[in-house]
Amino acid sequence: MAFISSGYNPDKPMENRISDIGPRKYDQFYPPVIAKNKGTWLYHEYIKPGVYFHVAESGDKVFTIRVGGARIMSTTHIREICEIAEKHCGGYVRFTTRNNIEFMVDDEKKVDPLVKDLESRKFAGGSFKFPVGGTGAGITNIVHTQGWIHCHTPATDASGPVKSTMDVLFDDFKNHRLPAHLRVSLACCLNMCGAVHCSDIAILGYHRKPPMLDHEYLDKMCEVPLAIAACPTAAIKPAKVEVGGQKLNSVAVNEPRCMFCGNCYTMCPAMPLADAEGDGIVIMAGGKVSNRISAPKFSKVVVAFIPNEPPRWPKTTNTIKKIVEAYAKDARKYERLGEWAERIGWERFFEKCELEFTHHLIDDFRDPAYFTWRQTTQFKF
């Protein structure tokens, strides 16, 4: 009755609707040429790295200039993006899922002035604010998670390794020299709120030690049943401990069952997981989401552990650079990194990428090879 008395009309749900609660409907932000031709685009072509156009059935074209963005932006940087959009694009701008920024114009004559404006803007240190690129057979922006600053369970930083890796791979952001597009991702821990499970190259933060137990404060700071229930492998159980001659309620951790996920720390601050010696990076490779040529693939561990080396993570970046160079040199056109590795055989992949290979990287000794590395009995050496 409340809806009826307020004048709500179920046949016209948007009529007289209060729209300042939450974001406005997404299609209100389409550029006019996009709104006009939605669902009728025929094809797209690349003019050069970072610049491409779509053609609709109506004959209309929309030109897109993609530039690298950052996952964490200041308000002044966002204001500058809006200023560029107002100046060149009628106020329209969009962000991709990998934190690129795309400026769209409806006339090819507007492309070059926009590109020149974008590439002329630099930070005080001389680096590009808005580097044009990240399209086609190259490397686009690295999607990543929170890192040491913004999350409580990471085994590595996010912004640091990503910035360092992108510096090493920046030339491939600006060109199309690779056999196919290559996606790099980072997740700070095994909870994996990044896209590392299906990326060509993935950087994964990894804990190697179980949580430390601060018995003196655990029962004071934590709901013990919640900490126990949070463990996905049932590695935590209640325990009585003696501290300073006083018996306290606490927990015990079955270390062989612990998978170092940090869920317990989420529930209980007296069970910290971070450790300078135990935390580091795992490199994974060969994943993809695309159905093109072959089915989607999960990433596979190719480097079991690299220590954290802030601020520039040299071993991590050198390893990734070697993989990219081997892939660029040896893969066939349109072949994704995982497809290349499967064609030549994973043993040869390790040789060409100059990575150390051990039998521990083939199977996990729980599942047969069918579910991990080997899809057939025909080994390729």
C-alpha cells in the first residue's frame, strides 16, 4: 500500500524516481555516437598502438585513444583526465577493466591533436602522465590488487612490483611486436582478488609460514570461534595455554594443514601472517580467458619463489622480461603464451625462458597430470 499511496507505477518504474541514490544508469554516460549505434558495430581496426576505430552498420565511426592509467589515482589526476575529456571529447571518457583510460572522438581529424596533447603531459620526473598504447599484440596495463598499504593479508606489495614490471615492459605497451596480446596481472596473496588465475604472466604474493600466535592477547582481541570457523582447511582448534603463570584461552594451528591464506588474521588480529623471510613472489604463466584458437587455460606455476626485493623487485622483473622476450622470439603469430608453451612442450618452455625446472612444478601429487600440466600421454621434449 505504501508504494501505491506514494504514486509508484509498476508499469513505469522510472517515473518520478528519486535518482540521487547510488550511481546514475550507465547508458546516460555514452557518447552520442555510441548511444546511436549500440549493438550494431561491425568491426574495428588499429591505426597504431593505442589508437583504433570501430565502424557501425550505419557507417558511423568512433575513434578511441587508449592511455595507461593507475589503479590508485589522486583527485588532481582525475580532474586532469576530466579536463582532457572536456577539451577534446565533449566530456566523455571511460575506464577499462585493466585501469586504462579511453578517450573517444567521432572524427579522425580530432585524433592527432588529442594524441599530441596526451603525450605532451608529463610528471615532474619526466615520465608520461598519459602514455598512449596498450592495444593489440602488445602488453596492456597490469591489473593488480591492494598491496601492503591497503590490505592486511598481502605477501607482497602491489603498486611497487607492478610499477617496476611495467617500467621493464613499457616498450611493449607502446608497440605491437608480440605474436598476440599478452596480459600480466598481480595478486598480493593466495586469496587472489586479482586476475592471476587466468593470465599470460601472473605475479602472485605467497606466504610460506603459518600465522604467529599472540597468546597473551588472542582471547582479549578475538572471538575464538570465529577464528576457528574462518579456516578453510580446519587447521585451527581451541587450546589452553599458560602465559606468565596464567592459563588463557587460545588456539593451536596444525601447520601441515595450513594453506597460509590469512583468513584467520581477518577474524583475529592476534594471528598475524606477514613475515619478511617467509613472504615473497610466485611467477605463474600460460593462462588466458579467451576461447580463440584453444580453450581458456589456468595459469601454472613456473617460478616457485622469489624473495621480496623492494623498491624495484629486480629478480621478479628480470624473470618476467626473460619470459616475454622468449615468447616474442619463438611463438607463432596469434599464439598466446600458454599455447606456445603447450606446442613446444613445457620442458622446452623452461629452457627457452632460462628458468629452473623441477619435477615439483609438473604435478601436485594429489591430482593426476590430466588436471594440471598434461592433457595427453604424448610428452613433448
